[in-house]
Amino acid sequence: MSARVVVTGLEFAYPDGRIALRGVDLTIEAGERVAVLGPNGAGKTTLALHLNGIHEPSSGAVAIDDMPVKDENLAEIRRRVGLVFQDSNDQLFMPNVGEDVAFGPANLGISGLDLEQRVTQALQAVGGGDLIARPSHHLSGGERRRAALATVLAMEPDVLVFDEPSSDLDGAGRRELVATLAPLEMTQLIITHDLPLALELCPRSVIMRQGRVVADGPTRELLMDADLLAENRLELPFGFRLETSPER
Amino acid sequence: MGAGHSHALYVHEHSPIHRLAPEAKIVAALGIVVSIAVTPRQAIWAFGLYAILVAGLVTLSRLSLGFVALRLLAIAPFVIFALFIPFIASGETTEVGGVSVSVEGLWGMWNVLAKATLGASVSVVLTATTEIPDIIRGLGVLRVPALFISIATFMVRYLELIVNELGRMRVAMSSRGYDPRWISQARPVASAAGALFVRSYERGERIHAAMLSRGFSGVMPTFGHRDVERREWAAIFVVIACAALTSAFAFLTT
Amino acid sequence: MSSMHAPDGFMSVGTAVATGAVSMGTVTMALRQAKYQLQDKLVPLAGITAAFIFAAQMFNFPVAAGTTGHLLGGALAAILLGPSVGAIVVTIVVVIQALAFADGGLTALGYNVLNMAVIPAYGGYAVFRLFRRWFPKTTGGVISAVGLAAWSSVVMSSVAFSIEWLFGATAPVAFDDVLFAMVGVHILIGIGEAVISALAVGAVLASRPDLVHGASDLDRRQLADTKVRTKTFVIGGILVALVFAAVVSQFAVDSPDGLERVAEDTGIISSASDHVLSNSLFADYATAGISNESLSLAVAGIIGTLVALSVAAGIFLAVRDKPVG
């Protein structure tokens, strides 16, 4: 249902030579919800793409519940780790939502009635039951988000990684997002610039900068450290006062 | 604006033809158009029959003739060329309204006009009664290679997105006063095209990552489709038979 | 005009079938090669590029004084993604335009795909590789080669169309009239294609040179050299222009001058002989009305062969391409 994520000494450089990760060590216990914060270019997305083997590190390793992320395990790793991308359009590539949600489980070998059930369940979990026959390019921003999440949930992952899940959502959309994510039991990693979201959803946060983890602790503590935030180009929204905001 | 291809030609209706499976419609369209194309041009009566058939299809699809006529404007350049043929063609001539025109040229003009118009009308009925993803799916059922189908599906899925991006770039350019008239001013247009390609390609790479993340290993999964009922195939067969017989008869009697 | 999709009935049934067979064969082979080259990246990359080409074709670019043209895109796609993927991409655009947008006759798909996808992609790529050999190994050299290749692809497309008319005309409009008109116009339209394609590739090379298949052999230093040696470009351009102008102009001249006179003098043609070639294969229509039939056919043979050779060369180069990554 939920898995432990262990990242050890991860290093990675892009083909053009640019070094994106300079030794990341991170352990996330099963069922934990951790926010990944940091300035642009810190390596957050690059890290996420290592968790399901899209990128291969130049050094270091990732393990999901003791299963190393390696070529021979990729099929199972990708079942266990679900990535929700920043641009939902990149994730909805089939002609309609139903087929998109079915894509993942179909690749796992699920078919027929089982497949149909998975699709309906996943869509219901995100409150998108009515989206099943809709063409992907005619959805609103919020609907796209929900559909994209459903495509990942349908694989029944143990770990969910979100890349900027609230970036194009309005207030109501954000509320719905929080409501959708809160009851989910799998381990969650949420990459975000939305500090209130991090506070609301994640008891623990990690700050990355220049390819390294520079801070790791309870979200509230990190966000109250003004110097730490400034160092890492993070800023609380204007007028946001930590003492009075509720923590989930 | 350009050729206006991205305007969906689909007309939302609930006609018997709309309800037909796409593979059946594609087969029917091909059957009819091929019959028309092989019909000798002298058999003018045959083309009259085809016209009736096409008119019947248009009515059955709850389309208006005006709509079809409008869509037929796409073949206008070729129609215009056809109209010129009698004047530029060689061979025996005759007088029409005091002007000397080629007899063979007149027949040639008739041939192009009749076949192009009828053929295009059939295409319009097909596209107006079938949504694009369904057309592609129908091709897949008809054994067009799966890769071809997948690539076409992706193309259609992302077409609107890319057209919009291109449109935004043009708006941005024209709002900065750019109004290219000469090819020598084409640099920004071309740069925009290049930038759009890079963006598109990078999106393609991200989509690939998303596909891999959901277990893709190179073969697209296929999802079930509604089987074409017997009576649907029967109807298609009847229609094609009518066209084919007309064509055969025309062939044999000229 | 080069992106105009011919309707049904424009060419004879035989032409439609023959070109259909050639197209289907080439495209099937291209698909296999494309899959080998890109593996599981083929579907998303080809799909998105097809959408890009489709979108790019929709917008007019200025040619001169308010008139506009459309991008054909075959050479561009082949140079950016490799000839096999390029051919597939443009083929899919043409086929879907016919089937889903009612643009182009269903029975005309054979020659529409051949003229607007197969020939520009493979033929254009072959010309590209040829000029890459002669031009300096720099961005400037690549861009020049792209321009010439794109222009050639458009002209080749029109030549192919004309030769198909020679075999499969459905009306007695003389072949040389069609050739002159079609190729003449496309020599001009090709300029637009050349400029847009060359500049577009230049733009891509500036930000992501690794995306240009046709420039994958350039290192960083070579990529930085964007100077287009005018002399090279002009020489190359004149060369190609001369070839086509010389060929096309012969049909415009009625009196037996120049090439024709030489042919007569050397005995290649004799005004009294029965033209063995003329009546058998070629549509009587297309050869009717030509003042000197065997010369026209000979020239048609030459330029047709040139186009066919280019396409064959492109296919040969495609098959030798190694998979990327």
C-alpha cells in the first residue's frame, strides 16, 4: 500500500555536462508525506525522475522498499512509483480520459472487466467519474489535473510523486486538490513552490539547492526560519503568518 | 490564415450514418469513390446516378447541401483548372458560344469536374459524420499498421495545442508590429517555427517520460471496440454494390 | 500550391494504382526503419512532429508583395528527424488530411503521398546530404544545405506531378505545358520553403542542436560557426537553378533552337521517324500537342530519372542510418 523510499548518494549530470544532482541522501518512510522545496534549477524534478528510473544516476542509488531501481526491475518499480507531471497535457496523450486512465494498468497486463473497474475506481477517487469519455484536449485546468492524477492512481502505486501539483489551480481547485490528496495512504513526495500547500499537507519538508539537500525537518520549523527561506529563494506569501495558520 | 485544416469538419448529429462504425464508413467511402473514379467519363448517366447516391447519403446524414457545397470549395483551384482545360487542350475543336474549344478538352473537363466533385462530397460526408479519433480507430481495425495509428492519434491529440501555441506566437509578434510581406522579412517567422519545433520536441520527450512512467515498453495497448453488426456490413455492401454495378455497367457499355 | 492535395479523377486509374503501390511500399519500409531508429520514442516524437508540421502548413508565409505560400515540410522533417521518420511524419499528415479533413481525394492518395511526402522527404534529404558534402562542416554550411534541399524538394515534387501527368493525364493538356507551368511556379514557391526551412533549422541549432539529425556530426566549435559563405551558397544555388531552368526552358521555346538543334544534328532525333516510345506507355493526351515529342520525352526521362535517383539515394542513406541513443 505504501513503500519506503531510500535515496543514497545520488549524482547525475545531463548529456551536455550540466550537473543536476551532487549527492542526494534522502529517506522517506512508508506513508510519509514530504514536501520538496527549493529554487528553480535545484534538481527537484531531476530527482523525481530518478525515483522511477527515467534517469539513470551517474553514481548512487534509489531503492523502493528495498528493491533497487535498476533496468531489470523497471516494470515493477514503475508500478510502485507513480509520477504526476507538472504539465497535465504531457500525461494525457490518449484520445480520451478513459483510455488514458486505462493505459497504465493495461501495460501491467490488466484487461477486460478488471481494467474497467480500475478505471472507474481511479476516476471516482479524484471526483472525475464524468470525465471518462471526454477528449483530453477539451478539459479545463482542474479537470486535467484530476484526470492526470487518475491515470497514475489506476496503477495502484505505493509511492506518489507530484511535480508542482497546484501550479495552475485556482482557489477552489487547490482546495479540491488538498481534499483529494489528504486521504491517500501511499507515500507522497510533493515538489512545490506553494509553501502554504506544503504546510497544509506535509508534516515534513526537504529543501534542495544546487543539486543537494540543504535542509530536512518539520515543515513548520523550516518555514519559520526566515534566513533559511531567503537563502533558498523561498518566500512566504505576503501577509501569511505562520503562528495563526492551522496545521493538518 | 492558412488552409484552415484544423477546423473539425465533424457535425454533431444523430443520424444512421453517424451511428455506423467508422471502419464500415471508410470501406463504404472507398468503395464508392473507387467506383466513381474508374467509371468512363462518357457514361454521363452513371454520374447522374452517383449524384443521386451522394445526395441520398447527405440527406441520410442530416447534413445540408449548403454545408457540403461550402466544404467543396476546397477543390476550387482544381475546378478552375478544369474549366480552363478546353481552352488549352489540343485535338479536334468545336465552337461553343463562338469560342473554339477542344472536344477532348471538354470531356477532360467534365471528367475532372464530375469525379472531383463527387469524390470530395463523399469525403465530406465521411468526415462530417465521423469524429477524427474514430476515423483513426477505424483505420486500425482495417489493419493499417498499429504504429501508424498510434502516431496519427498523437498527432490529432496535440494538434490543437500546437496550433494554439503557434497562434500565440503570431499574436505576440504582430502585437509588436510585425507584419511580414516579403520573404526577406521571414526571419522571425522562421525563428518562431524553429522555437515551436524545439518546444514541441521537448514536449514529446516529456510525453515519452510520462508513457514510460506508466509502464510503456514500446507497444501501445489496444482497447476493445464495438464490433460492426451484420446488418451494418449488409447496408455498406448494398451501397458499394450499387456504385460498383453502375461503374461496371458503364464500363461495359462504352 | 505545392501543398495542394489533388482531388479524385485528376489522374488516370493506372497512375493512381501505380503511385499507390510505390507509396505504400516506401512508407512500409520507412515505418520499419523509423521504429528501428527511435524505438519506444517513435510514437510520441513522430506524433508531436506531425502535429507541428500540420500546424506549420496551416499558416501562410509571405513570398512576395502580399502573396503567400504554404510550407510543404518534407525536407524539413527529414533533416530534423532523419529521412525515415520524416517521411512517415509527412505521410501521416497527408493521409489524415485526406481522411479526416476531406483534403485531397481518397483515390488520389497514391500520388498525393508520393508527391507531398515520399519524394520531398527522401529526395530532399539526398540533396541535403549531397550539399553537406560540398559545403563547410559548420552551422552555416548546414543551413545552406537545408535551404537548397528544401527548394529542391518542392521542385522535385512538381516534376513528379508533371511526369505522372505524362503517364496518366485525363485531359489532352500537353505534358510540356504542364511541366513548364508546374515546375516554373514551384521554382518560385520553393524559395519560400527554402528560406523558412533554412532559418527554422538555424533557430533549432541555436538552442538545441542535438535535435537536428542532419547536423549530428557537428561538434561545439563547428556549431558556433554560423557564417554562411555567400560564395558557396550562391554557387550551389545557381547550379541547381541552371539545371532546372535549362530543362524547363526548352519547352517554352517553339523553334528548334539550342538543345533541340543539337539533338537533331547529332541524330538523336529525326523528324521523320516513328516515335516508338510515344504511343505505348504515355497517355496520348499528355504527348499530344508537343511540337517535338521525342525530345520532350527524352528530357522527361532525364529529369524523371534525376528525381528517382534522389529518392533512391535518400532511401539508401536512410537504411544506413544508425539508431539514435
